[in-house]
Amino acid sequence: MSKDKEKKVEVKVGEGDEAKTISITVKKPGNQLLSRAQRIAAKAWNECVSDGIMTKKELQKFMEKHDIWNTKKEKEEKDKIKEITDFEKKLYLKDGKAKKMKLSEAKDIAIKMRIARAELRDLIAERIGMESNTAEALSDNTRFDFLVAN
């Protein structure tokens, strides 16, 4: 197998005196394995839906109905993402100016950007937490677990 399809990694297992290092080979899955993983994920999704686990669309309607996530929060999220993008442009593109930005100015922008990212994370935390229990998320986890195991 070529170098780009596999990688050897040394992993430390255990703690203290009982710790030992093992060698693991991580291989990029081939088309046949990816196809099997996709079929297993589809099967898991069907089982989840049959068992009454919500899909992302159903969860979205549920969250709107129970005022967990509404259009106001959606707008806040979009505004926060735009604010972060504007900070990034300012920091990396220097507002289109050719001259160098002062270090203190760059630091202020970086701090504002970090605060905005934390605010965005807090805003969407509940929604993301609930999305992790949807049929799609569980199906993706099943696919990932299959690929890791094989």
C-alpha cells in the first residue's frame, strides 16, 4: 500500500509504570469498505426512524414549536457568524491596506473574535446537543464506528 493510504502511529496505552507503547497502522478505507459503511449507516438510519427517533427536520420543527430554537436565535447566529467573518477579514486582509497593522490593534481584533466565537458556541450549544441524538447523527456515528473497527 502506498504511503498516502496508510500511516503508522505510536500510541501510549496505560499510565505510570504500567504504560506501554504500541504501534498502530491507520489505513485509508477503500471503495468497497466505504460502500459497506454507507449501507450500514443507511440501515442504522432506517432503524432509528422505525424506533421513533427524530430526524433533523423533525427536530427543527420540535425546537421551533417549543421555542428552543426560533427565528430570532437563527438571526443571532447568522449575525454572529458575519461578525466573526468580518473580524477575520480585518485581521488577515488588514482592511485592504498595504501597510502593516499594529500589534496592539491585531491583538484587540483577535480578542474580540475569540469573544464572538465563545458567544456563538454558547448560542448554538443547546441545538447542537439535541442534534447529536437525531437519526442522522446516530447513523453517522454507526458509519464512523464501522470504519474504525475495519
